[in-house]
Amino acid sequence: MSGDSGEGSSQSQPSQFEWELCRENVKPLKTGRRIDAINEALAHTTYGSKAETLANQKFNEMMGKCETADDPLKFCLEFCKWFEQTFPHGRQRLFYSLLWKVVHKYAKCPEYLDDERMLRIWENLADNSLGHGWEIYQHANTIGSLLRLAIV
């Protein structure tokens, strides 16, 4: 009952989205995955609230760095890479909600409206929107973001 073992905790606390934990393959990335990150993530799979706590902790650390940084998007993109490598099984809903916080904070900033790095964040958001990618890009267009950029 301590929740230390992956099997016991996943069986004692089934979640609404538990099926996401039972995928046979890891989510492919356009840039590929580091094999050591896959092996580590699969060996120490984090389930349920542990995964959410870890991701939220890392996200809050990143947002703290962004507050004092000259280039906050650098830290946002580092967080995106970390999340994708740490959770090879996906976790789209969690990633999506965290990315919305980044978009909400930086998407309307004049210096980032046509920044290619902001496009990457919008792209991650659309990729993890569970079928609502078109609406994500429409929203970006509506607020004036990405108007001068094209996906190559």
C-alpha cells in the first residue's frame, strides 16, 4: 500500500485514462528519441499522479527560470524536449494542459508573434490536442501569432 511498486499503485488507483499507460509502443518523435532516455523511462515508468507531480514540478521550475530569463522560449523548448523524452508513452492530456499555459503567457507577446520557436510550441500543442490541431492553428491565427511563418 505504500505505492512504491509500479504494479501495485497502478492496480490500486486506476485512472480514467489508464489505457494510455498500456500502449505497446512509445510515441514516435519527429526528431527521434535517445535510446538511453527510452530505456530509463521504460525502466522507471511513472504512473498517474506521480507522473503529473513530476511534470508539474519540472514545469514550475521552468516557468521560474522564464521569469528572470532574457530568452524564456529557450527554457520552454527545453521543457518540451524533456517531457517528450521522459514520457515516451505520450501523456498528451498532461502535456497539452502545460503547453496551453506557455501559449497563454507568451503567444501574444509582440517579440514572439512570428518567432519560429513559438511555432514549435504551437506545433507541440497541436500534436497533443487529440484531433484538434486545426482549431489550435486557427486560434494562433486569430490572436495574430504565426502570421508571417510557414511550416517548411
